[in-house]
Amino acid sequence: MILLSVIVVCQMVFVRTVLHQSSVWQTEFVMYLIVAATFIGAPYILLTQGHVAVDVLPLMAGTPMRRVLHILGTLIALVFCGFFLYAAVPWWYETWVSGQTTSSIWRARVWIPYLSVPVGLALLCLQLLAELWMVLTQRAHPFGLSPEDVL
């Protein structure tokens, strides 16, 4: 999605500077694509631990305390994402039922890009539940740190 956004931005620059034409759909398309990449990509980033993490406290703590910190942090994230998902589903559904479109000439149906928000949040909630289950059943180490990893 990000690569496609880059291509569309390059096409938009070409159309505006070389052809001296206005862009109709490119700005909205790129904006919706970046939002979709963010929400749909978040569960994968969590899975691969590609997010920015400040792990000084878990590195200083022993394994039992790491488990407590991980479980507490995951539960807080799950509650936040759950509330966000609870608000996002009716928001998306309203655009789908009403057939809302963008206000530009492109007149894109907004339910299509808005769908990425509840889908991404649902997948993120499932990934958080999977991580919680893996730590609770001791199939994975909290924060990806083995008991030997200590400051």
C-alpha cells in the first residue's frame, strides 16, 4: 500500500508539473491508502515486534515481573483497541448504509477506505489476544526477552 502510494504521488507530480493538469483523485487516494496501511499493518508490526519499544524496565525486572508487566500492558492495549473498535464499526456502517461519498470531483464511496479501520482494529485485537495467550501459556517469553536477557 505504501509503495502504491509512492507511485500515485509520483504520477500526481508528473500530471501537475509536466502536463499542467490538476489532480482529481490522487491526494484522497494516497491519504486513504496510508490510513489503511497503518491500521491493517498494525497487527503484523505487533506480531513481528517491529514497533518502537522502551524495554528498560522489563530488562531490569525478573521473569515473573516481566510477565506481569506484559500481561498488564497487553490488557490495557486490548481495552483501548476494543473501545476504538466498538466506536469504529457503527462509524463505518453508517457510511456504508448511507452511501456517503467524498466531497471532491472523484466522489469515492467512503465506506471502502473506512473499512480498513474496523478490520485493522479487529485484527489487532486478535493479535493482542494471541500474544496474551502465548505468554499466559508460557509458549513465548514476555516482550520477546528470554530469562537470560538482563541489564
